[in-house]
Amino acid sequence: MESIRLDNVWEIYRVKFIIDGKTKWDNIWALKDISFSVARGEAVGIIGPNGAGKSTLLKLIAGMLAPDRGEITVEGRVSGLLELGAGFEPELTGHDNIYLCGSLFGLSKAEIEKKYDSIVKFASLGKFIYAPVKCYSQGMFVRLAFSIAVHIEPDIFLIDDTLAVGDENFQRKCFKKVFEIREKGVTFVFVTHDIGMLRKLCSRVIFLKDGRIIKDSNIDTVVPLYSQFSGNRNEIASFKKGDLHIVFNAGRLFLNWKDRLITPHYGGYVSIEVERNWYNSFQAQWEVTKSEEDNIEVIGNFYPLLITQVWRLSLNGGSLKWIVENRVKEGTSIQQVCFNLMLDKGYISWKSYTARGEFPSIPEDMRNWYPVASGGLLGKFVGVEAHETDKQKLPSVVFGYDEDSYFSQTNILNSDYLTNCRILQYIMKCGETSPSVGGFFLTPSVTIKFNVPDAASYIEKISTEYTLLSKRMKLLFQQGKLLLLYNNRFITQFPHAFTAIHINDRWYYSTMASWHVDKIEDNYLYVMLKWVGVSFTQHWHIRVIEDDSFVWEVEEEGSHTSAVIERRIEFLFCKEYLRYFCEYETGDFPSIFTEYPQDMLQCCIRRGEFGLRGELKSIPVVSFKVIGDNRSFGKIFNSDIFQRGRSVVIYNVSPEEKENVNGRLTYFKIKVSLKDAYNIENVPSVITNKRVKFVFDKGRGRIFWDDREITKHLSFYTSMRAGGRWYDSFSSASWRDTYNKNSNMEVNGEWDYIPLGQKWSIEVLPGAVLFKIILIVQKDIEVERLQTNVMLSEKYKKWHSFSQKGIFPEFRPDIDSDWEIIVSDNDYKGKCVAVDEVKEGFPEVNFYVDKAFSAGRLNIVNSDLYHRARLLQWVDDRQERIKVGEYLYCEGKIIFNGDNIK
Amino acid sequence: MSLHRLAVKHIKRIYSSRHLLWEMTVKKIKAQYAASLTGIGVAIVNPLLLAFVIIFVFSYIIRIEIDNFPLFIISGIFPWLFFSSALFDATMSFLVHKNILHQFNIPKELIPISVVFAHCFNFIVGLVVMMPFFYLLNHRVLLFIPLLAAVIILHFIFVVGLGMMFSLVNVFFRDFVSFLSTIIMLWLWITPVFYPLDFVPDKLRIIFRLNPMTSFIDCYRIIIFQGKSPSFCALIEVVLWSLVCFLTGVVFFDRFESRILKRI
């Protein structure tokens, strides 16, 4: 049953216009072709900008106006609040006015009398009911007026935005009463600008604008439309393609998908920082200069700044391109331009090329926007997706900027609790370049793509322009830096790998430059970098030559190259790298970071391979090699407390004498290789037999008698010398425990950059340790020395060999590379060298070698003042070339004689 | 629609809202007294004051050879004041009460009518206050009170008719009310309020004759001042003028009333 029905209603007003003293009458159509109907008991809200015709519509329904065209049917008695305090005679009391108003509404005196008490009670004016109405506050006015209007028992109740005057208590009472009377079947029409009130009272909303009904639907559909379309006509433009409807309104961009607004609040807008103050695009004055089917151009003026922004929005395929051209007056400098896109909170996950995550829920006390993902990680493109169930309503959105320039960065944020939405940002910082030449144009732009089926792989596809792929390695060029991934896991961390130049007392980083990238081939990336203020160019040639390794060549050309003091390539690796190595040294990184970076090697590495290794299976061994003769050298650092990583820096320091440079010169050429790490056993392997215990720990064997360690430092270890360098079992090899049972163990060791491996088989007997070491040669190699050593505690004072005996002397103060050899027996078979000490629980140690690689010697050695240990050793120092294969390295036993120990 | 039907329609309308009309009138009167210094005394004090002034002026300052000139004047001035002030207020009534028009769906004529009604009340009170004086002058006055009532009613209808017209005109031409004040001033001088019709030269008498208010004032004078019954002709004149004005008002109103709300 309908209680209100309008059919094609038109309402006209004749208005007098006076221009330059001349009077002109014009017809203004307040309502144009309005048709709708309201059922009995329904509550309808009407919203619209000022001048839309809402009050006229209500007067029509109330019967005070007759339609100029069309028909209107209203069933029942109408009452309501259309004007505040209408019908009140100011000099009379509230009491008198109740009777007056009641009669104006059409009640008889008797009826008013009946309802009088209830009216007074609802209005709750207390004794003021007997005071003249002229002294009432606005709130009292509205209470009394509402009370009277509601007690009329109307069939239709109209309110024209007068409830705003009442306080919260009153509004609550009103709502309660409205719900009560709705139960009785009273129809309700309500004009307001307060969306909150609308939500509480009605579910159906009519959006009126310029006399026409724009939308007549449920509240969630109409309200977003209202905020999008309310405003001056010349500030609004929109275009549509398929499911996407884009509306520009006075500096805000609203995006609708399938008639549903996906950008709440300010939608998409631009903020600029000028002279250290922020200005938003929705605060500027806008004008639409071009509005076509698939593109829009608008011009905005920021007063009082005299900055003009021109937005060009166009749809290509499924992508929206949003170009913002900033025109600046001479002398003004823009510090930053920030694109903001506010998205519905239904978007729950985000993806970028290098990271992904979920939006956390916003805590209640959060008052400001906060970042969900830090800009440095994200790269050019970010994508957001909604939950599976929402995917129909909220399409996936991929947002990215088009041109790389200074400090471009994307950010993903959560808004504050009240706004409750997600924000994607693109910030372009303009650095220190303040244009003093007028008319400087800064034109950043953003591309937004919708409904991408798989956002992650799309982002990957568009980001691979700057990616080099290898078997397990991925190399990314991003914003002036190189990022390294192995098995899709980052091994470098921010700021990854970049170059730096020291010139004119300043450092110029590749991250600060403007660059041009070209992927010349699938495995060759070329980057050209230029800095403002320096007139040379840097060229990077990055080539992947083998599996999981690349060569990075850095060239420079330009007139300033000779003024450069120092150049660097810096890599920052993640802190999962625990050990560093170079040709002659290896060590652990300290676990604590200090204020300044720590130089681990304290020397400049010019030759050979050096690099880092970790302990987890996912951390590959990364090794560097400087190629070519160009003065470069490397250093390894434990970085400071802020960066918390391991850094490898390749330097090129110019000599003080300025050289004449012409054309392009190569300053760096390095090879970086990644390799799967050998799974290093953290846990030492232990085998025991009665009183003897053998513990294999990272390449050395520690021997315990009665749980007392008799070896020291390097304990039982092997050393090999090849190519002029020493390779020890404890420092430059990685070990794998292949067999450990009862009193037998077997370990396999591999050296990193010499093609050698060793296999140790150890057996522990109640009074001895048997060992057998096999040498595995992977490539023909020339070895100079092979050794098997047992380093024992200094408590051993006496020694004896096959033919002699003696006492160990004092340790020599000068530390030599070769320790003091006490005695050396040329023939090793069947002989032994031994140390005696039965006091203090240390057994006599007899070292026998039964079989070996080749003839050698048995030595007894006194170590240096640092190690303070005794060494029993087998040495083969014949220089020879060994071919590929497996050979017996050394086989023997260590026999203990501890009979006299108590 | 014929004139007859129109009149009936409007009369019916007014009749069906008579309770509201009563309420509005009463409240208007009450409001008038609520804000005043002497309250209901205004209705009494004002006419008395006016009477005294007239008596003073026309006894001691302006001397005209007519017996009981002051009372002569009073019997004309009170109706005139009712006429002019009621018309004036009626003309402004729509503008003053525009919020009632915007809020309530009532027959629009009630507004000027209630205004005229309120003024009528004041007029009657004034007459009542002056009645003792007239009684002293002419005991027979009391016999004609019913006739006086009839004249008052007819005068009321006359003013209502004019009021309905003028109130409407003023909505469309907002300066009408200022013209009206000048018109009424002029009108006063072509009505025999301060002087009897005999004083007017023959040539100009026709203007006076055409003036509706002359008939009314004449009737009032005859009843109150002279204590006689007006002639049949005079009464017919009064009736006709009331009818004409009322019907004109009704027609006028009917034609233009729909446009009021959009203009206010």
C-alpha cells in the first residue's frame, strides 16, 4: 500500500534576476520529472546538495504546493518539522502555543486537551512550558515542535533537517519515538545532511540533485554516490568503461567498480610539499577542461601558492593512467609530490615484487596513518587484493609509478581507526633542486590496473624488465641498487648493492642518481647513471656468465672523472652470514654490532677469492673475485648497529697525482658467485670408548682422556699447502658428518676454492685412536705440502722419538710461520714420536703413522708463544702434481699409555 | 467556476476551519496584550486616550459649528481606525506569517482573516468603552445595538475582502504596503470622518459618494451619533459594498493563492 506517490512531477519557480539594473524573469525548475513512491510505514531519507529541491519536495508531500506538472497522491494526515518554530507566537507561552500549533495541524481543542500532558512530558521543558516562547533556546523550540508534531498521530511524518539543532539526548529520544511510530505504520520522510543520522533512521535513500533523482536505492549504494557527485558541475567529470566508473570531483578521484565505490573518503588525491608546507588537491580550485569518453583533463589552482596542477586521466585497456603535471611559479620549489589512493578496507593482502604481506587490523587507539610496508622494500609496483569472498566486489588493484627519478618510492599504509581504509602512495621527492627558472614542469604519473587475475605474477612480469635470472640466483636492479636473491630469498638487505663516488668533498650514491636501464639480452643488463652536479656518467654492465654468478663491470666517462678521490661498490648482506673467508684467513663475525663498522680482515684483499658463508641451508656461500688490473681491492666489514648486516666493499682509490683521463675507463670488474653451502654440522660429533673420547668439531679432532682434554687449540687437524697458500682442515673446509656409531665416525670435508676434499675415518679403542684420511682430488692440482698434526697441551714436558728423547724448551718469543722443529725423523714407518706426562692425569701419547701418501717425516714441534702447545706431526713436503682421483692421505694411530695414572 | 460556486467553496473552507480561525485570532489578541504594558487595558486605555485627545483638540483648538463635535468625530474615527489598521496588517500578514505557510497546510485566507478579526475585536472593545458617552448623548442608542452589530459584521466582511486582495498583492509587489499607507491617508480625506458630508462642495461630493467607506461611516454615524436607524438605501449600499469586495477578494484569492508559497 502506498502512502506517497509522485508521478512525473515537475515544479517550477519564477525568479527575478536583476542584472545591471535590468530585471529579467526566469523559470527555474526546482523539480524535474520526479517519480517515486513510498509504502506505508517505510522510512526514506533524502539527501542532496543545497538547492536540489528537497524542501520543495517535502512541501509537495505536505500539500502546501501543487505540482505544476504531473501528479502527486498522498494518503493520510501529514505532519512534521519543516521550519523551526513555525506557528509559534513568540509572546505566548508554550502552553498556549501547544494549542495554537495543535489547531494549525488540524486537531480540535478536545483532541489537543487529551494529548496535552503527553506532549508536555515528551518535550520535557519543565516549568518553561509556561514561559513565553520567545525566550526558548533553539533546542527547546525543536523539542516542543517535535513533540507536538509527533503527537498529532500523523500518517506521514516529514522532517526537513531540523533535528540537527537538538542535543544528543533529544536526538536519541526522537529516534526512539520515530521507531515507535514506524511500528504503527507511519511513513517517514527525512531530509538531512548528516549521514550518521540517515544510517540510524532509514535504509532507503533518495539522492536528489538539481531537481532530479540521481539514485533511489539502499543507503550503502547512495551515500558513496552522494559524496562523489555533490559539488559544482564544472568541477565534476566522469567516464566509464566496462565495470569501471571513474569520477573526478574537485581534486579527488573516485573509482567505482560495478557501481560500488572502492575508494572511500578522499579517494585518490595528490599532496604537494612546497616551501615545507603540505597542500592537498581537494583544497584547490578545479575546472574541467576536457571530458571525453575515455579521458579527462582538469586544471587546479592552489591558492595562494600560484601552483597549477593539470591532471590527465585516461583509460587504456584496463589501466588508468593518472598524470599530474605541476606548473610552478618562478622561485617556488616543490619538495615532494605524493599520490595517495585510499582503498576500501576490504583489501586485506598486498604484494610487491620483492615482498608480500597482509594488512593488519587497525588498533582502536590509532590516530594517524601508519606504514604497513616500508618503501624501500617495495619497488615500482604494488598490488592489493581482497578476500576471496569479496573478489567480485573489490577487484585487485595494481598501483605503480611510471618513471624512475630521484627518490621515487611506493608506500603501503593503514589509515587511522576512524577512517578505516588502506592507502597506497607514490612519493616523488625532488631533492634539493629548486628551479629558479620559471615554468618548471614536474610531471610524475601513476598507472593503476584493475582486476588483474594474479597480481603477484603480473607484478613479477612487469618488474622483470630489470631482472636477470640464473639457476637459483635472481638479480634485480631497483632504484640505483642491485638486489640479490637466491632461491627467491634475499641475501642482500637494504641498501643492497650500490656504487658510491667521492668527489668535491661529497659522496654521490647510485641510489641518488637518475638512471636509464636497458636489458640488452636475457643475461645482460646495462645501466647508465647520471648525477646532478657532476658531469660524468657511470655505466654498469652486469652479465650472468655461469650458473648463479655474474660479472659486474663499472665504467665511467666524463670530464670530472679525474677529480674523483675514491670509488666504491658496496654490498650489504644479511646478518645470517656468520663467517667470512679469504685466501689466507677465515673467521666468525662478532655477534654484537657496534656504533662503527668493524674491519674484519684489516687488510686489503687484492687477489684470490673472498666472501661470506652462513650456517643455514638457505644461505649460499657468496664469493667475490676482483678481475683485471685496476687498482681495486676488497674489504669485509661487520656493519654498524644501524645497518646490522655484513658488508663487502670493493674500493678503487685514486692516486693523488691526477691522471689524464679520456674516454671511458673501467674502474671495477668483479665476479660474484653464489653456491650452495655445505651443511656444516654445528654440533660436534663425539665417539667414546672407555677412557678415550674423540670429539670432531669443525675440522679438528679433540681428544679427551678421562674427560680431560689433552689436545689444545687446533688439536688433531690436517694442513695442505697449494699455490703458495695454506689450507687447513679447521679453517677453509666445510665438513659433513657421514657416519657416527659407537666408536666409529666418518666425516667428509670439502675445501671451497681448491678442488680437494678429505674423508676422515676415526675409530676409538680403549687405549687408542685410529685414523685414516683419504684425499679426494677433483681437479689436477699442484700441492707443495701435506701434513697431519696433533697439537697437545703444554703440560707435556718430555718427548722422545725413535732415537732420541728430551725436554721441550721454553716457547720462543718471536712468532714464526714455521715453529721450532725439535726433532725430525726422516723415516716414518713403524716409528713414532711421543710425549710423556703421566702426572696430572695426562697419559703418554704415541703418534704412529702406518701408511701415507708418500714418504715423509715425523716431527716433534714446539709451537709459538701464542699457541703454547706441543705438536706431533707427519709431513710430506715433496712438491708434486696430483691428478684427479682418490688417494690415501695418511693412516695411523695415536696410542695412549696411561697405566700409571691414578 | 461560477462566482457563486467559488464563494461557496471559500466560505465552506473558512467555516470548516473556524476552530482554527478562532484559535489564531484569540492567540493573536492574547499576544498583543501579553507584550503590552497594561495588558488588556490596552484595548480600553487606547481608545479612551484617543477620545480625550480628540475632544481636547476639537473642543479647544479646532472649532467647528456642530454640536458635540468630538463625539461626532469619534463615531467616525473608530470605524476608520479599525478599517485602516486591519487593512494594513492584513496586507502584511502573509509576509509576517510566512513560516506558518511553510509549515502548515491550512487555508491561506485564514491568515488575513484572523488579522482582521483581531482588529475587529479591538474595535468592538473600543466601541464598548465609548458607549457610555454615546448613551449620555442619546439614550436611544442602545435600541439599535443589534443593527450596529449587523453593520459591524458587514464592515468586517468588507475589510476581509479587501484584505484578501491586498495581502495577495503585497506578496507579489512588496512595496504595495508603502503605497497603501499613502492611499489610506488620502482615503481618509475623501471620507467624511472629520467633517460631515454637507461640508463638501457639490462638485466633489460624487467622489465621496463613490467611496465605500462613506456609506459605512454614514451608517455608523447615524446609529451611534444620531441614535437613529439608517435608511434602507444606506443599508443596501453597505451590503452591496461588502458583497462586492468580498466576492472580488475571493475571486482574486482563488486565482493567485497557489503562487504565494513560491514567492514567499
